[in-house]
Amino acid sequence: MRTGAKYGPAIAEGEYWRLLTAVFIHIGLFHLVANSIGLLVFGGMVERAYGVRSFLTLYLVAGIFGNLASYAAGPTVSAGASGAVFGIVGAFGTYLMVNRAVLGELARRSLWGIALILGINVVFGLNVGGIDNWAHLGGLLSGALVGWFLTPHLTRESVESPMAFAVEPPRLTTRIPSVARWRTVVVVSGLLLLASTWLISRDYSHAQPKVAIATVADAERSLRLGDYDPARDLVSAMAMTSRGGTRLGLFYLQRGLEEARTGDRAAALADVRTALAYDLPDDAVRIGVATLQQISGRR
């Protein structure tokens, strides 16, 4: 969270930069290595095919739109370059499709290979927890779409031989999209990103205030019944996204809730009272007060 992970409620509150920063950070060494291998395998081919400028455009656009799809799908914390890598794969698939008449059997085999890799990733993503499938899908589709407008077109040109008896093989020539087209793609992508972010944020169902209001009501009802788990979960979510002294106060409150759940009333009273001395969010204060009332026997 501190270094820029994607977190839906924080983005909805104005931290839009997380859509970009989440592309460049990873959750653990294995995560970093896995994405690096994917980039190593496909990145070189796409960079040679499209050129450095278009490659960087594809990588950033796919990474950001992958995070945007994940943002729209839910409030989870996520990070990593997998959306960008999937976008590179999508762009490579587009390049093969556009030039399949020239590349022939090579394009067909490569497309089947890409389809197999994507199929394996879909199955793996649906059966293993902690994988952001929406980021993968958003990156793949945006990379393929942007790649369609930026892909170079290959043609075969016959070469006349100066010798009548010699036959020269056809020569491949590459027609690269103009700078004007590249600029148009960048501008349109930026406008779509701004519009999509605004539409998603305008009525984001996972925004912290909306979720907190519903969860606090559930927590207060549970506290009256002596069930501390919903309140504790809400405090945990608050602590994850809070900073400075507020986080410390929330941890005191969380510990007090756990002590109250296990029946240690004296320790619970002390920790909850300590928590209320901090500058807590209003929702946390309501939970703290309700907890004091519940464990003190007052209604």
C-alpha cells in the first residue's frame, strides 16, 4: 500500500496514480521472477516487431488498463506487471494475425502457442487464489487493441535478378505506422483512461464510506450478540489503509476486540479505551464505544 499497490477504495478517493505505480511493484520475489520471464520471452519479439516507441506505449497502456479492469471488478489489493505482460502477448498475437498471409505457417504455429499459454493461465488463475484475472484480461484486450493500430505491416516484394537464369527470393518489407498515428493512439488511449476512471469512480460500489456504513451496522448488531468477528474484520481493513497514529489506534482497538471475544474483559476495556484516545475514523469510534458498552454490560 505504501509503495503504490492498486487498491480500489483508495483510487475511488482520488489516488489515481495507483493505476500506474502498481505496474512497477510486485508482491514477493516469485511474482517478480514470473513476470520477468514472461517479459523476457515475449518482450524482445514485440520490441523488434513494433519498435521501441510502440513497445513502451503498449506496455504502459496495457498495464494501466489492466489495473483499471481490476479496479472496476473489486476492492482488492493487487500489484504487478502481469497486465502489461499480457498486453504484450496480445499485441504479439495481433501482429501475427495481421501478417498471417505473409508469415504463413510460422504465424499459425505461433498463434496456437499463444492460445495454449493463455488457456493454461486462465485455468491456473481460476483455480489458484491471489491471482488478479481481471488485470490479465484487461491487459490482454487493451494490448491487442492498441497493437492493432500500431502493428507494422509486412509485404513480400519480388526482386528482379540481373541474371536471367537466377531467381531471387522475395524480399520482406515492413511498413511502420506513422508518428501521427502513434500520437493519435496515445491521445485516444489517454482520453479513454480518464473517461473510464471517472465513470467507475463516480458511483464505485466498493468505496470505503459505502462499505463502512454497511459493515459498521453489521458489526454493531454482532457486538450486541457477542460476536466480534465482523467488527474485527472492519478494523483490520481500516488498519491496512491507514497511516501514522491512526493505524496504531486501530491496532489497539483490534486487540481489544480479540480480548473481548476470548473473555478477557479487563484487558479489552484497557485496550479499547487506549484506542479511543487516538484520532480514529468515526466508524472505528462507533465500534469502540459499542464494544465498551457491550463488555461493560450496558445497553
